[in-house]
Amino acid sequence: MGEAARLATAGDLPILDAINHGRRAEMDGERGAAMFLAREASPKPVTDELAAAIEDERSLVVVGTYDDVVFGYGYAVIEPLRDGTTVAVLRHFMVEEEARAAGIGEAMMNLILDTTRAAGCRGIDSTALPGDRETKNFFESFGLKARMLVVHRAFEDEADDDG
């Protein structure tokens, strides 16, 4: 059996919310995490957003499993561009820490890439926090490279380390 990826179902939503909650906790103290959680991250709980995405033909929600047990998920949206083409935007991509070396992320990413390529997307975008070398290296192994950097300076709490 081993690692695999499949489309998510409504029955997966409770575990996807738990995985999302765990990753948010894991991010505590990472550079850029506080601003990411305040601005870009989906509102908690993510079950409503993911339930709608599962039903939306312009969205893709996949789960990564090991022996049929869900250990991760990815959520991408196909967005139109001004030139009439589309790009896939990977909004969530999470694998539980204890399962990260098992090939689950690779199985999910391959399914996402194959599906969005077949949908006619011209590419795929995602994000990684500054200093999160593991995530950056993972995405680079699939050919994703930085195309733009967002820079930030916190005013209220200079020790916030969101820069």
C-alpha cells in the first residue's frame, strides 16, 4: 500500500482541519508567520472553505495517505489571468511532521501538478515562509522557483521578526 494521493471528500474535512491547526501551531515563532496568519492564511476553522472547494470545479483539494490513513492535504485554486490564461495557486500544502519523509507530499504534489496541467494552467504558484528551507527545497524539487519576493517591516512591535 504505502503512500498515495487522492481527491478529498467531505468525510476528510475533520482531519484536514486538524492538520491545518497543527501546522499553524508548528509555525509559531517562524519568521513571517505572524503576518502570514493575519493576512494570507485561511480563517479557522478551514472546514467551510475546504467543503466549498471540494465542490468547486475551479478548485482542487487532495489528500495524502499512507496505508489509507490521511496525513496531509493540498488545496489549489485555478485563477484566471489578465491575458486569458490560468494559473494554479496552491493555497494550502501540509503534511503532518511525523509523515514528512514517507513520500506523501510527493504523491500529493504529483497529483496536483498533473491535474492542474491537464486543466490547462500555464503554471503553479505557492508560498514558503522566509527561512523555511525544508518547504523551499521541497517546492524546488518540483521545479517551483521564486518569481517574486514580498518584503515587510513591522511598525508596532519591531521585535515581531516578521521581516
